[in-house]
Amino acid sequence: MPQKILRFIPLSVALGSALLLSAPGLVSPAIANTDNAAESTKGPKVTSFTLDNGLQVVVIPDRRAPVVTHMIWYKVGSADEEPGKSGLAHYLEHLMFKGTKTVPGGVFSAKVAEIGGQENAFTSTDYTGYFQKVTPTALEEMMRLEADRMSNLVLTDETVLPERDVIQEERRSRTDNNPGSLLGEAVQAALFQNHRYGIPVIGWQHEVQQLTKDDAIAFYDKYYTPNNAVLVVAGDVTPELVRELAAKTYAKVKRRAEPGVRNRPREPEPKAARTVSLSDARVTSPSWQRTFLVPSYKTAEPGEAEAIDILGEILGGSSTSRIYKQLVIKSKLAASAGGYYQGSALDDTRFLLYATPRQGITLDQIEAEIDKVVLELLEKGVTEKEVARGINRQLKSVIFARDSQSTLARIYGASLAMGETLEDIEQWPDRISKVTAEDVNRVARKYLKKIRSVTGYLRPEKARS
Amino acid sequence: MPQKILRFIPLSVALGSALLLSAPGLVSPAIANTDNAAESTKGPKVTSFTLDNGLQVVVIPDRRAPVVTHMIWYKVGSADEEPGKSGLAHYLEHLMFKGTKTVPGGVFSAKVAEIGGQENAFTSTDYTGYFQKVTPTALEEMMRLEADRMSNLVLTDETVLPERDVIQEERRSRTDNNPGSLLGEAVQAALFQNHRYGIPVIGWQHEVQQLTKDDAIAFYDKYYTPNNAVLVVAGDVTPELVRELAAKTYAKVKRRAEPGVRNRPREPEPKAARTVSLSDARVTSPSWQRTFLVPSYKTAEPGEAEAIDILGEILGGSSTSRIYKQLVIKSKLAASAGGYYQGSALDDTRFLLYATPRQGITLDQIEAEIDKVVLELLEKGVTEKEVARGINRQLKSVIFARDSQSTLARIYGASLAMGETLEDIEQWPDRISKVTAEDVNRVARKYLKKIRSVTGYLRPEKARS
């Protein structure tokens, strides 16, 4: 797959995995890193236990290198914010580095750097995560520091207000100065009419501007409680050791709240096809996208999400996909083209098709050609051979994911943070293997309807009015 | 103006008034009725006082006939609902007729009917109102009954659940079976990406289905308190009498809550032009509309809203407007065409252009022609003569409104329920009179941009996919 395609694809898809590192609108990309060669095609023996305070602990053994990945996942994301408070989940993620009652701001990060470790944090619509990758000897200290900031965060106007400026600058540089991002926001807003997936994770600038220390503290007190979190430790450790270290660290954190069931507004059935057009002098190459509202792994009927994943493979998942072959190879209309299913989401989610035209080709030509490819698929259906190839690619992606300690930790963390079980994760390869051509045709005909879609046009011309 | 145009126009615009009987998405249209001839071109002497429990009382004398209009306005509408609870404000409006501790359900309405009165209720995005029009001798009883249901409403599953079915049926017949309404909903949802004006007053069917007695009671307890209401009494009464009757009725209602400032999420600056297309076999004639996000009387810079009102007059307010003349009279492309400004709203609102093509004319032709009219206005500006004519029409509409007791009561009630003052209402004719061509050109160039708009297409063909 040409590198160019990757720009459009979230990490989950770049990895070919349906188990979904990133939810729609993920702000901070994960640090990707490569470990040693694959251990086996069978997954590691993952264990899980729950502390008295409700914290779920998951241990993923990986003894290939003396390294450990320590991740804490909170079951809260931007789609849990209240109206008018967009950007708050992400803002709090930044503020979590500002220090606690006993550990001044910056000290945690400095410790990680000092021992040559890596750290990062990320906010999505559905979860927020923090991780460090360090030598096993440093694990206890990571657990102590992370547990400390789960309940002892100290925020003052002196630290909180400048960080808000940082975030506003982040929004300006990543979104407001990037017409492609602006179009993405507008498409997302048009697709989700009732659900907060329509609101950007980073927030609307005018609302971020109004966020206060009290907003952040209230959000922290409501959601950053051990019974609303999942701890994932992957690497050269035993469950026994993790249990012992957890007893000394996380077990001491008290429950502060009962966030309850994540029952968010559902989208109504879409009734009308929508388009969003953005023309901007800063656009260097035009692009086309169409996003369909589809169920996620959490909201789909049994088997549907797996079938949509295979549909994504067949339509746009690789250089052997129908869209790529027709648009890039045969007709040579597009420089890049493809599609994917963002199956990892708590609520109804999106299936996306996209293309970038070659020089001299219009977006109308691109759209007509993709319409043709989709129409043919809907009318004639997919072949068993295509389905088998799609399943194979998905299964390979699982093996590929298993090869990376932090990827695996992210898959488990994200899935559990969205309410899946270990069994859901482990049985996924079996479920995807059972998808049939009939399943794929059914979901294609059910969901690839224009009235379920928003088509986005990005053009380099200057807007006339 | 041909009758056909009125279909598209809220009552406020049908009356040519900017003082705004209906907010976006008003569910229950007001009962229009005609009184005797106009009293004078000067407004009546309106008085206002506030009871100890916070209820504002407004008295509008009108001695032309032995009739009185009694209206209670709550400062709450569908845009105050919580996410996932769409339709709740309107549902509660229905439930307000289900009886109280001492007055069984149906009795209030039966009394109004018995004395030959009229009654109605309505819910908008920004307010909810109840009114009766009766003989002055019945006023005290109306006040007693309305004050009673302000705090003594009794809801049981036996009354609440069947009413939910009624509302769902109302939604089916008015919206789901009406492609034009469905398109309107989809356009509204695409225009308002952050604000609940994007959510229909009647609610999404799947959310209405989930509303409970407890939801209704919580909403009632939070918002139906005297300090969140305005009482308007218009007709053959004196302020002294109303004060005396209020002391015996409304003054006995206790404050139950402090709803506080109505601070709702603001829209971000629009960045991309959007379209919404609905094709449905039930459509008998196609139609075209374009809605722009613009400030309301409450959110605009001083003078801007008045200028947008005049812009609405010039572009589409009558058969002498530019759009009507060009589309209907000159080019004969449209059977009807026009535009208006929905200035009455607590938050940013919409400016709408619309047209219905004649037989054999496409929506593309309509759009190109309206684009031309708008472009010419933006480039060459409006004339002083057009502005004077627009001002004149607006002022006439005020006189016309004064001629109807219930229209006047509605204007005062709606404006006060949205936080305006008596002075705002009374000084409006002066303010509108001061609008200049320069003011109109400035707001036209500032707001009539495609990136601020959603264009809606309603077509009779059957959807292909």
C-alpha cells in the first residue's frame, strides 16, 4: 500500500486491525514502535483481575525484551463531555502532567526520560489513556506515580491557564490552519446530528477558551476514579508481580465516584444525503471522501460489524481492493483511494471511502467512478474469494499486532475501556473467520446508502463567497 | 403575496413582523384570529410588575371587545433539554393538561369550551406557552386554574404513557410522513452543529419513545416555577384588576427552583458549505431552500438584527422583493420564491431563502438564478428606496399586529420569555426606522456567504440508493 494512503487512515487501519486503536477523532496519535520478531501465531496468555476499588488490571506477558508497557485507560472521552464543554476531556489529559500533592509538575515525565523510557497520552471520543514504556525495574515507580495522579492531582490557575493557551495553539496549528482537518470536522458534524461524535475531540475554539480549572476538576472527580479505569501492563512481568505492585500502589486509591452506565444519545435514522464543500487557497491537492453512518462493534447486530470490516477490506483496504484497483490502477483517475470501517466505537460510527484525484481530474469524475464501483458491488455482490482474502488480511493483522507489545496493550486497553471483555477480544479472529459473502452483501446493501452518508469535497480554489 | 408562499413562512413572517411570534421549529402553530379594526398607530400602554415569587406580569389593555387573552410563558424550550431527551419540553406541554391534585384531567379545557373560549399551547426551541381567550368574567378562573397547574400537576403512568403514543403519532403524521418536514429537520441538523436548535422540537422518535414520567416531572420541577415565567393578560382589563386577581392566584405559587441564566452552547464559525438532498416518491413538487447561520436579535451586534430584517424584506419579504420579482415574475422559473429572517431566538439563528420551481424547471436552474440575485445584491448593494420600502413594510406589520389582541400578547410574551425588556419591544420601531442601505449591505456581505449555509433539495424522484 503506498505510503500516501496512510495519511488518511487511523492507526487501527494502518495496522489492518479491526480491534481498533483509535476511535473517531483521536487527537494524539500513539507512538508506534517496533519490537522483535513475532513470538507465535497464537496470542499470549492474558490474565485479568479486579482490585477492591474497582480497577480492572490486565497483564499481557511478553518476555522477548526487558521492557514493560504500563498503560492506564479511563472510560471517558470527549463524547462524554457536557454541551458547551467541548475539548474538556483532552484539556484534562494535558493537565494530568501538572503535578500532585507530593509530586511537582514535570517530575513524572522527567523520571521517565531519565531512565530512557517513553511516555504518551491520548484522548479519543470514548477513552483517555496514559502510558509509559520502561525497563521492568521502573514499573513500580510508574505505578506509584500514575496511581498518585489518579486522585491527588493539584490544579492552580497558574498551571491551568497557560495550558489552555497551549491547547488553543494546538487547535490552530492542527485544525484551523489545515483545510483538510476543517473539512473533516465539518463532515463529522454533518454525519453525527445528535451524538457528540459530531463534536471535535480537541473542542471548538470558542468553547476551549471558556474552560476553567473548575471544569477540569469536576470532570476529573467524576471520571478519574479507579472503578472507571483499566490498567494494562504488558511485557516482561508476571501476573503475580503486577498484583503485588498493584497492592502497594493502585489499591490505595479510593473510589471517588460512580460514573455509571455510558448511555449516550443515539443517532436518528438518516433521511437525507448530505455534502460538505470546503474551498481554500491553502489546499495543495483536492480530495474526496464519503462517510456512511454504520453500527460499531458495540452497537451492531451479531456478526454485522465483522462483515462490515470485510466489506472495508474488499472495497478499500489495500492495493488489491476494488476501489484502489479501479481508481488508481485501471482508470488512473486517482493518486490514492481506499476505504475503511472505524468499527471501534461505543456508539454508531462511520465507514469511509476516500480518494485523491490525479492532476487534471475533477472530484466529480472521482465521485462518478467510485459510485460505479459501489453500485457494482451492491448489484452483483462480492465473491467468496474476495471474502477469504479479506479475512486473511484481517487475521494477519492480528498476528502483526501481537508482534508489538505496545500495539497489543493498546488493543486490549481500548477494547476494555469501551466495555468489551477479554473473551470478545480473543474470540474476534474466530468471528471474523466466519464472515460469508452473503453477510458482506447484506451489510453493504443495508448501510452503503447515500441517505446514510455525507460526502466531503476539498478544493484548492479560493472560495468565491 | 400568493397564499402558497405562506406555507413556508412562520407566522411571524406571514405577519411581516420581526418581533417574532415563533422561534425556529415551533411545533404548535398559534391560533390566528381577527379582532375589530385598529385602535391607533400608537401602541397600547403596556404595564408590568413582578410578584414576590418572581413571576413577571404584563398587562396589555384592549377595550375594543369584551374579551381577554390570558397567557403564561415559561422560559424553557426544546433547546434547554438534556442530550438524549429530545421532545421532552413538548411532551410536558401535552402533559400539562392531565390534571392536578384538585382539578382532574380535562376539566380545565372543558371549562374553557363551556364558556365558548379558545385555548392552545405551544412549544418552541426557546419557550413554552399556554393560553386561553375568554370573556373577562372568566379571567379569574383561568388564572386560578393556570396557577394551580404551575405547581400541582399530577402525573401517573396511566396518563403519561398513552400521551407519549399521541406524540409519536403526531411526529409520524407531521414529520415522518412529510418529506418536506424531514428535509427541514435534516437541514436544521446540518446548520446547527453544536447547538440544540439542530434537534427537532418534537424530538427524535427513538428518544421520545424513551421519555418517562420521571423525565417529565424533573423538567417540570426545574423549569415550571413562577420565577421562570411571564404572565401576559391582554384585553378588557385594568392593571389594578390583574394585580388583584394575581394576588389571589399566582402569588400563592411558591418558587420551586432557580433555573438561572440560559447559557447554551454557541455555534462555531461555519467553515464549509453544506447541502442536504432528499428524494422521495411522496414529494409532489420539488423545492429548494438555503439557510444561513446569522445572529439573532439577542446575539447580534447593535443594529445588525434590524438590518438583517430589512435585508430579508428586500431579498424575499414580499411580491416586490428581488427574489420574487426575478424568479416568479421576470424569469418565471419559480411558482413561489422568497426569503426571511428568523430573528427571534435566544441564540444564533437562520436566514432562509426558498423557491418552488415551475413545471419543467430544475432545482439547479432555480439555484443559479437565486445565486445571481444574491451576487448582484452583494456586489452592487441595495438602494435607499428599497430600504425605505422595507422599513415601511415592517412598521406596517407592527400596526397590523397591534390590531390583534392575541398577536400582540404573543409578541410581548415571546419577547419577554426570551429575555427582552418592554423597552426593547417598544423601541423596536424606532430602531428599525434607522436602518440604512449601508447597514444592510454590511450584514449582507458579512452573513450571506455560502460557507455559512446549508442548501436543501427536495425532489420527487425515488431515491436510487
